[in-house]
Amino acid sequence: GGSSSSALRGVPELQQHLAKERSEEGLKLYWHVLEAMLTAEEQRAGLAAAAQLLLRWSFHQCLLACCFELVAATYRMGVLSFPAIPAKLGLKPFDLSKMIGPFVRAEPTLPRELKRHMFTVEEKILESLGWAPGSSFYKLARAAVRQQQ
């Protein structure tokens, strides 16, 4: 009995260490993709457009959510499987769906399996979560219907 309790004593420290490592990986990916997206936006629409992206908090939240979604998928962190990360960041799923395509394009070295995961997340949002009452898309759709009446 005593050997199993001594073997488990280090588990919380190990979990904290792994959580810190995964968090650092997510942040490294964030900075890498942020640079790529800003460079692409500057080439596409100019420096002012890239600067506007930097000023949008929702852009940063969605980018962080994509990065941590990839880390969670890579390490099969079931407790953080979609939609846990956007929910923890207070993001509406539809807002996140608008970031997935540009995110994947900004990281061309992304393995096919992870690209597929991100597009599966996007499909889930567009098939169901984006239509849920309270989503930003649902609000837009309701406003459009009211204008038609």
C-alpha cells in the first residue's frame, strides 16, 4: 500500500508541469501564427489593415482559441475538447468559426490530421452551435428576418 501512495505523490506536480508546457506551446503557436496572419494582411490590404487586426480583442481571443484547440487535439486532452476552450475564453462559437480558415491558411505546415480537426470544429459550429440562441450568427439572422417583415 505504501509504495503506491509514494508513487502517486508527484502526480499533481507532474500535471502542473505538463499544463505549463502545453500552455507555453499554445502561446508559441499564437505568436507564430499572429506574425504570419499580420504579414499576410499587410501584403493583402496594407499596414493600416494589419494594425486594425491588432486592435480587435475578438481577433486575439479567437486566435488563442484556435491555438489551444490545436494543442488540446495534438495531445488528446479530452477535458479540453471542443467547445471547452472557446467557452472558457467567453467566445461565441460562430465568432470562432470565422477564424478557422484564415488560421489554417496562415500555418501551411500544419499536419493534415490537425487541419481536418479544425475543419471538423468549424463544421460543428456551422451545423449546430452557430444556430443556437445567443450566438452572434443567431442574432444577425433574427435581425435580418425582422428587417424583412
